[in-house]
Amino acid sequence: MATINSVLGPMDTANLGFTLPHEHLIDSSAGIRQTYGELEFRDRASDMAIQDFTKAKGGGIDTLVEVSPMDLGRDVELMREVSRESGVNFICCTGCWLDIPRSFWNRDPEFIADLWVQEIEEGIEGTGIKAGIIKIATEDPITQQQELMLRAAARTHLRTGVPITTHTPPQSRVGERQVRILTSEGVEPQHIYVGHINQTLDPDYHRELARLGVWLGWDISNPYGRPHLPPWEQRAEYLKSLLDDGLATNMMLSHDWNVVLSRVGTPGFPGREDNPDGYLWLTRAFIPKLQQLGVTEAAVEQMMVANPRRHFEGVRPQD
Ligand SMILES: [Zn+2]
């Protein structure tokens, strides 16, 4: 048991329940809300979100880890409103995705960590809403500025204890290098969640990440996925083979979904009509498919309830 930051204030990890560890409310860019609000359907974003999350709560989703930092158009006040109205707990993030602000370039990692620690300890944009996780993203190879973000994330974690979650690009084993940089700064592997591992269907990579003692984020599980991925039924079979190898110990499942698709028209990004189940697609399609393949109820409970809680509590996957 531990206390973590939700957008409604401190919450006990015992109350996390069924958790989606990598999702978005709005997936956009810094400043779009203020300048081109129509691209985020601002006039109806809150209605759409409240509707989607009320449905999600009714379908058994208790908590959502919202991993949009400021460069993905983070909107913590909208999260607070949606959380209050729907009953879904929201954990919001500090950190940075791939659109690293120029104001961060070539700074000292401690300088950036100061800003991020403030978002965890005092709150975001004067709202008093505090971040509960640190998001980080790299390409492959990791650029100099992305490495700086990793080191700043490490310093932020070491000063606050708040865990780290990463974005990795498809068909790459860059997660291992992310872990190496973070651990070289003193971060223990159980505080790291390597995201999007299902975009690289390489059992050696997945076994190696598990061996390193980090959490594995199988977090693009929507039916339409990305064009380079095999059909989801095939991905479910591959995941089953990893679980048979004991990787349920480290695994978490999520959709990487969002309410407002401001990237509509980008190849590989489905529209709302392509996934009418939204945040319930795992519960309605993917998990039943896994169970049909022989994945046990206990393994599902471990991936959806126990592992997210243990990540926030700083427990080692193997313990
Ligand atoms: Zn994402």
C-alpha cells in the first residue's frame, strides 16, 4: 500500500483496481488547445470524454494512467472534470514525449528535473493537480536531447519516488538502451515501465526486458493497431506464448487510446468509429480472446490489477 497522486488528490494504491496503464484523453500538441481549439473538438471534448469514461467505468475500468505530457496537449483540468463525473481515477504525468520544447534543449538535467519535481510536489499550471508518473519517449537511436530527457526523468524519480513510463518506436529494441541510461543514473528497474513493447514482436527482446526486471507495457492493443503489426488475433497468440514463458509477472495491458483524435488522417491512427468499444476493447475483445487461448483468470488479474499497483508501489516484478 502506498499513497500516489491522482488528479483528484492523494489516493491509496489499494484503490487502483482494474487499471489501464497507458492511455490518453487528448492526444495533441502543446498550445493547440489555446490556438486551434477546433482541432481538439474543444466545444464537445468534455461531453465526449465524460460519456466515454462513464461507459468505461460501467464496463469495469477503475483507473486510467494518462500519459500525455505537455507536448502531447495535456489538459489536467479536463481530466479532473472527467474523473469527477465518471468515477474513473486518473493519474496524470509530468515529463516529455518526442516534441521536446526548445526551452529544454541542452539544459542541465537537474534544471529540467526541478520543473518536473514541481509538477509532482506542487502541481501543474497552477491547478494544484499533481503528476503521479513521469513520461519519457525516445526514437531509435536515442538523440542527444532525448537522452537528456531520460536523465532528467531519472533525477525526477530519484527525488520523488514517482515511477517512470516510456514510449518506444516500432520494430526496435531501444527499450533496453532506455533502461541502461535510466539505471546508470541510479533508477532501480522496478520503477520503469517500457511502453509499446508489442510493436516489436521479438521474444528475445521481451525476455531480455523481463530479465532486466522492468515492467512490460503491451499497450497498443486496439483492433486496428499500427499498419506494420499483424492482426490482433495473431498478436494475442504471441502474447499467450510470452505468458506461458512466465512473463505475466512483468506484463501490463492497455490500449493507447484517446477520446479526441486530433491525429485523424494519420496512417495507422484509427478514428472513433473504427473502435466503438474505445477503452473497453481489451475487456470486450482482447482479454476474452486470451482466455479462449487458455490464459487464466489469475494471469489477467495480475496484468490488469496487481502489476499496475505494484509498479506504483515500487515492488519488484519478480517479488
Ligand atoms: Zn501513447
